[in-house]
Amino acid sequence: MTIVAISRELGSGGTAIAAAVAKALNFEYVDREIILQAARAHEVPEEKIADVDERRLSLWERFDEEKRRYLIFIESAYYSFAEKGNLVTAGRGGPFFLRDVSHALKVRIMAPFEVRVRRVMEQEKLDHKTATARVRNYDRELSGRIDYLFGVDWTLPEHYDLVINTGADAWQFYTDQLVWAARHPQFQPTPESVQRIRDLSLASRVRAAIAKDLVTKNINVEVTAHAGRVALKGVVFSPAMMDSAAEVAKRVPGVTSVSCEAVEIPRVYPGPIM
């Protein structure tokens, strides 16, 4: 059930390496399938899901309830693949979704900036100026997106088990490194790590169900799960709103019990009391 979660820079060759590693390990490789599953499962147009997945949201968009729900749907789709294991993913914040899962090998694939620009020039038939702008824009967008979703600097090596510099174009060597690491006992599942990914997946399905339901879709609630027991915590306008969220949660397959902790706030601010 090992998972290889790869974060890659544009022009690093990370996507091709991920596919080669999956083939060598006989693992499933998913990339675009995450977007497709999120769209199908929650009846949302694929292009809308892809829009919030592939770029940094503006300050105002971060308060857009529709976009917040789409991000929840992507998270749920990612965990649905990760829960099955024997998986390689590239992009979509995989190492950060799985940062607490010990049988996930978390990898960053990078290359020197000018090497990446040269590769983008060759692959996309661009001139140097356009390719340079494209790489810089990609880096800016991805940094902003990861910071918004996870509150971390994705370039820091401390977030990964391995960081691979592909500047030497030694593609088979990079693939062999990851295949060897994925087979190492360090990244084999334990009962505790399997339960952890199941808990994360269940919590994400509950969040997605709440975000999809017409009554509860605008409730911003924290969800945690352990062995089927789900806990909801959030700020609501009335206890009835949290009760509705709990009813939605109870209908999610795998949920055995639901507890709630709600902080109620008034709908209208009465103003200062003199």
C-alpha cells in the first residue's frame, strides 16, 4: 500500500519520472484522474474544478464559497485514490495531503532554473523570454496555492523524504532512486499508518458531503475522524445548522458516530453596548 507522492517543478521532468516509477513498481499512476473523479462524484463541470486546482486563488476568491467547495472535492478525490495504496501521484499537493502518513514517500523533483527554461523552450516551442515568464509564473502560482491550502513553503526540503535535482538528465538514475526508496521497509504500511489514511479519507468524504448538501454547503466546519467516529467543530449562526451537518455526516458510508462542537454567533451584530 505504499504511496509515492511527488511534488514537481515545471520543466523538472517530474511527471515523466512519476509515470516511469509507477510502471516499474506496477503501481497506479494518477494525475488528471483526480480532477475527473472530483467532477463526476460531485456533479461539477470539470473546467471549474481544474480552474481552482491549477492556479493561485486571488485574495477575494479565497472567500468564494463555491471555490472553497471545489477544493474540498479535490481533496476528497485525492484521498480516495491514496486510501487504496500502491499509488504514484504527481502534483496537487500530494506530499502535504499525506504529511502525517508514514507509508507515503514524499518527494520533491526540481532542477536549476535555466535548465527548466531550456526544457520548456524545447517542449513547448517557445522563445527564451516567453519560456522564462512561463516558468516564473508557474512557480509563483504554485507557491501561492500551496501556501493558501497548507500554510507552508513548498520549496523547503524539510517537507520531503527525498529531493531530486534532475539537472544532469540522468532519468533512469532518478527513477531507480525512487523505486528503491518506495520498496524500502521505511515506507511500508503499518496498521497505524493504514488507519491514519483511512481516517483522513473518511474525514474528507464527510467534508465533501457537507459541502455538496444544499442545506449545509456554506457551513465551514472542521472535520476529524478516527475508526469511524467523526467529530465536527465550527462556528455557526444556530445550533440547527450544526445538527444539519451532523445528519449529513451520519449518512456517509463508514461513519459510525458523530459528535459536534459548535460556537454560535448572532446573525446581526447589535453594535456596541453603551
